[in-house]
Amino acid sequence: MIGFSLNTDAITTALAGLAATLSDMSPVMNEIGAHLRDTTEDRFKSGTGPDGAAWAPRSPVTLARYEREGKKPGPHPLTLTGAMSNSIFHSYGPTFAEVSSNAIQAAVMQFGAAQGSFGAAMGRTKPSTKRPKSQDYFVTLPWGDIPARPFIGISDEDEVNVLDIIAEALSRSMQP
């Protein structure tokens, strides 16, 4: 699971004001987490990061591999099987709301990885009908550079919406 903290002054200040009026912030944190999970899932449909920038396209080598394997990629990277978008979840507590992914490739997709940054794999292939003799192989992991395609984060619109959620909770807490 990947994780990192995002705080904005406006959200931090608004949450502090709300915390002064509520004994349990968990329901608000759940609402914030659910909202951020939904907008994170939406990024897979648009192929953009929290900053609105389009994700780097798939490389020609990756597209050629998909074609050889008969795979039909979606319109954006990270959409081949739906595993990444289906791995997004949120958790919360009295003092936090977080959006995470437990997909094995999540950190690499979020932050990118340089060729060989995870070492290498080596071994010997088994004979097959396509290759009657076995061969030694050595492959760096990853075998090429993988650009960052951030999907978790808070967009400007998310910040406004989180502030609205906090304002509504504050309004509810003031009602008799």
C-alpha cells in the first residue's frame, strides 16, 4: 500500500475549527475520505492526475506488447484490466481521512520508476514448441523507465469540495 500526506492550510484551518465544535470527527472524515476516493476513481476515466495534467501515454513498446498478446488497452494508461481503479479505498478515524490503493503496482504508477531500479531477473527459459532450446536471460526490473502517473492527491476542486463538506458539518453542529 502506498501512502503520503497532503495537507492544505485552508483544510487544516477549517478542520481545526470544526474539531472545536464536535466530539467525534469520524463521520466528517468518512465523508471527506469517500469524496476523495470517488474523485480518485474518476481520474482513471479521464486519465489525468490531481493537477489536471494528462498521464503520460503508453510507450510504443508497451502498445506493441499488448497487440502481440491480444490485449485491448483502455483509452488511458492504468486502465487495461481495471485492477488499479478497483483497488482504491478510503479509511478514516477521528483525526484522519485517507485514500489508498493496495495494488502491487500502485507506488510505481503514482511515482514512476527508472529502468533497473528494482534490480534484475535472470534465469533460463524452458524449451517449448516456439523455442526448442532453452535460453539464458537477464532482464532489468522494470525493463524500461515508467513515467509517474499520479492518481492519488487533492485537486483544486477537491479542496473546494472538502471545504464545503467541512462547512456543512460545521453548520449542522451549530443547529439545536
